[in-house]
Amino acid sequence: MAPSSSPAGAQRALEDARERAEALRAELRYHDHRYYVQQEPEIGDSQYDALMRELRDLEAEFPDLITPDSPTQRVAGEPVAGFGVVEHREPMLSLGNAFDDAELRAWHQRLVRLTERDDFAFVCEPKIDGLAISLVYRDGRLSLGATRGDGLRGEDVTANLRTIRSVPLRVEGDGLPAFEVRGEVYMSKGEFKRLNEERAERGEQLYMNPRNTAAGSVRQLDPRITAGRRLDIFVYQLGWVEGSPPSATHWGAMRWLQQSGFPTNPLAARFESLDEVAAFCAGWVERRDDLDYEIDGVVVKVDDFPAQRQLGVVGREPRWAIAYKFPAEQAVTRLRKIDVSVGRTGVLTPFAMLEPVVVGGVTVSVATLHNEAHIHELDVRAGDDVIVQRAGEVIPQVVGPVLSRRKGRRLAKFKMPAACPVCRTPVQRDPAQAATYCPNRACPAQLPRQVEHFTSRGAMDIEGFGEQRSHLFVSAGLIESLSDVYRLPERRAALLALEGIGEKTLEALFANIEASRQRPLHRLLIALGIRHVGTETARDVARHFGSMAALRVASRDELEAIDGIGPVVAESVFDYLHDEEYAALLDRLAEAGVRMDEDVSARGGPLEGVTIVVTGSLDRWSRNEVESLIKGLGGRVGASVTKTTDSVVAGAGGGSKRDRAASLGVEVIDEAEFVQRLRARGWNGT
Ligand code: IVH
């Protein structure tokens, strides 16, 4: 919007901006709801980003237009010293438990006895294992978010809850002046896994389970930390209401909440007999692992509110609801021995070999032990009876020893082996990471796992590899380096000779390999498996430098200057890029046509606003590299010389573009001049 000189013009511009901002907000809110609540996005990320960018720009130009419920304001605020106390207008109750069918039926019998009725309808909902919270809306806007606390008083965590994308900041609410909604904040299993993988990469202590992590994230004094962890919410109750309640039943209230824009659990169901309720509960015992979030039971509620009121509350537990709890996913078994495996970066990881035991319906004989420090912290020793837990994640964990059963037996403490169990090379220790690793890059344990990682979903995402095929291709000698992934299409006959590989499989595999050449730089950085580089770091680095060429000439200090990157990570990245063998790998990947840049408009880079055309061949960089470098520094690369071209960088050859530049009066500079100008603009690459 062009600034206007006259006051009336300025007023009009402001009004136009206000209208546009409101329209953008409505549109963004709609798409947020499609994406985060209904999980059926209508537009792609880039279209969404464009809307958000327009709104941000508008709000930057007209700061008076910013409203607290604008989608731009989901960004996290400043840390606080402590949370305010919130007194709940109505106590947040807990639930009585039923551990089996008989207890569920006993609960029902009590309802029948107390009310002398036998015609209840029930609503059954998965019991989400997260953190209970209360949200207060006034005039359709989120005004307060609080934790459950002791049920009477909780903490004011509004700033943190605002960062959760599925928490609506504004709702229709049928014009009710104010109302409270209760629900459960949780972290999905997928997000938990992602977070822990990143922590493992950085050598940080792992989180135990999604529940505690979600709770810890909400109770963060720094909302930026909450915002960095993707949390979700399901609402499960309409609390107090000012104005007339929208429904006389829980089921009706939930439908109203859903229509108002709240995420309700689509798995909730209403039944008119206890047999159906019991079947629903039993069904989820079997299927709980299918969900991407953890549930520890089913909540059964009497549907109509008058009956709820009649039944009332005893102590802190309502008589009208009960939690049908699933059997524990823990068991005790003998730890036979502690073995050690070698991962893709050579890190030695101890794991538990167990006497097979059934945990939550699955036979478990192997469990993870993370690292040596973790084993000593738990004080588990080979020969102990240990508690094993399957907490939804695929790999079972050892929770700890049953010390009373160790009595009288002398069990040796665990010690990491001094040599790699696979190649026998003496191991080294990385005290910063509390890790032990095999320094032998040629260790046969590493390459198959590197290939598996390179091709995995968050990395180059080449479907058709996986653990088995990665091992198969390596052991068949078809892959000797990661760049050989791109040479597989040349090895068709050898591939067809492998077991389980047919023409069709190969065609699909080759197509996937081909498509992966276009992955952006951050995916490649993840795929390379550079120590300490997880998803976030890779994104930060890729966004900052824009290209591999720019990254490869960056100094340690430049790396460390990036927000969120410390000396250990900077050193690890620097060392990788300057390692002869890895540098050669990068060259081979570039030659294979793997993309080496990121889509970034590097705002504020030394070449911001400058359009450059490159022609002929340069000494210092390949064509791809110099183009990436220009983009990485904020410039634009023009395909042909036009009036808007600022400079043409000409190497050897490059005839026609030189001529065209001359005819348009566009300057032509050589490589040395280009480098000199970059330096003058603050670029300090080599
Ligand atoms: S209803 C009086 N519904 O379970 C009703 N609770 O032990 C109280 N929870 O503090 C809660 N999913 O944190 C209800 N669908 C659901 C739930 C649910 C999880 C949690 C909630 C509550 C605890 C009760």
C-alpha cells in the first residue's frame, strides 16, 4: 500500500488496510481450522505462507491494526518470571477408575441404584494422556488459559497455550458473553519421536514420555520453547457458561464446541446400553497403539446434564463419569545381558537382552538402554529383574531394576567395551556428548545405517530403501558411498539379480531416486548424518546460507553466529565440510545432480535487491555453485540479460550474453571483480 501525503488519503489507506487485514485474518483462521482441527488442508504451505506474509507486512506498516487474536500473534512472547495463579470458577475434577469390565458394571449399578433409572445414554471418549487445561473465552476471544493445578487453583499459561495452533484464538460461540472449555493438551507420538531424535543428535538427555514432555512444555516460563514443540489439544468438556447453555446434553455440547471451531476427538461415541460401552472400551485396549497419541483408557460419561447434576460429586470425583483404565504396559523380567550395537555415526548404543515377556499384548525380548550414563543412573545390571515398559513407542524401555530381587547376588556394573564390537577398532569417547564411538569410518556397521538414514523420510525421502534394502545394497557391493545411491540406475542388471527385486520395484525405486534430487538443502544436510545436526539445525543452517556453496566457505564463527547454533555444532559442521573425504562426497552428490540450495529470500543479505546474470565458466565455482551463492547472499539470478539486470558476471566463453549486456548498457564484470565486490559488501568467504 502506497503511503499517502494527504490526511484524508492516509485515513483511507488505513481503512483499506484494516479491511484487508480482517479479510486475511478470517482466511487464515479458516485455513488454520482446516489444517489443525479438521486435518484437511485446502491450500498448500506456500499459499498459506503468502497470506501470512501479506498480513505481517500489513501489520508492520500499520501497527495500530494488530489485534491480540490476529494469527500473527501466535508467536511466542517474552519469558516470564513465574505464572500467575488462577482460581477455577468451578473445580476441575478427577475421575474414579474401573480396571475391568466388572468394575465398569459395578459403577453402572450404582447409577441405577441412586437414580432408580436404567435408561441412561453414555458418551465414551478416549482418555488422552496429557495435561488438563481450562480455556476461558470472552466475547468470542481466548482470554485466559490455565492448568488444572490442584483442581481448585491452577497456573495462568495463556501465553503458552496461544502458541498451540489447534487452540482457537477466536470462535463463533453463538454470541455467548463468556464460557469455559476444558480439554487435554498432548504431544503426538510422532512429535515426541522427532524431538527426542533431535535431542539425541545434540547429545542432550532424552525425554521419558510424551505426557511429561507436553506438561513440561506448557509449564515453560519461556513461551518460545512451548512454540518450538508442536503440541495439540482435544477439548472434552464445556465448563461454565454465561448466557444460555447451548445444550442440555454433553453430546450436544460437544457438537456445539466442534461447530464453534474447537478440536473435539472424532473417536468419541454415544451409546444407549452399557454392553455397547463395554465393547467400546475393550476395543480400544487392542487398538490404542494405532493412534498417534497416547491414551490410557476410555472416559465414560452420563450424557444428560440434569442426570449429571442429580448424581453429583463425591470428594473430587463425579459419580456421573468414570475412567476405564487400560492394563499397564509394564512387566517384570530378567535382564539376561547388556549388548552393544554400532549406529550410523559409529556411536555405541547399549541395549538390553531380556527373558521374553508379554507387555501390553506384545512379546518383548529387546529393550533400549540409551547410553552408559543412563544405565548407571538407573543402576541396572545384567542378571537383574527389571521393569520393562512399552509406552506406545515402538522400542520398549527398561524403567529400572527391582532392587529387592537383587538381594545377596553380586552383579557387575556395566562397562562399555574398549573396542568396537563389529570391527575391533579401539573406541573413543566424546565427553561433551557422553558418547562412546568407533572412529573407524570404514566400519562395516556404519554404511548400511547411513544409507538407511540418508534415504529416510525426513532426509532425502526415497521410498523403497528402508533397513533391509539398505543392508542388501551395501552387502551386494552396489553402494560403497552415499553418492552411489544415485548410481543405482546404472546398475540395473546387478540389482535385478538380487532377491526380491523385480522390474516393477526397480522402476518405482529409480523414479523415487530421481525425485529426491530436488530435495532442498536442509534435507540433504539432515541426510548426510553430520553429528549434532538434527532437523532444526539443518533448517537454520540452510536458511541462513541458502546454498551449499555459501555454507562450504563459511567460517566456524559465521556458523556459530546463527541463532540456536553453539560451538559444538558449529565445529561439527565445519569439520565435516572440510574433511577431505566428505568434501569429495559432496562434490560427487553435486555432480549427480543433487540440488544444493534452499528456497530462501535471504533478506538483508549483501546482495539483497541485486539481479545478476552469470555467463561463461568461472574458475572458482561451478555454474550451480555460483548461482546458489548469489541466492544465498540474498541476490537474484537472472536467466537472461534484461534492462533490470544489475550486473553480468562473465567467465571464459559466454559470448551472446556479453553482447546483449553491452547493447543494453548493463555492466559486465569478471570473476575477480565479482569477488572483490562481494568482499566489499561484507562477504568473507574464501
Ligand atoms: S473428563 C469430571 N474427558 O483425565 C470430568 N477427562 O482423571 C473430568 N482426561 O483431569 C474430566 N481425556 O486430564 C475427561 N475425554 C476426557 C479426558 C479426560 C483425558 C484427563 C483429564 C482429567 C483426567 C481425569
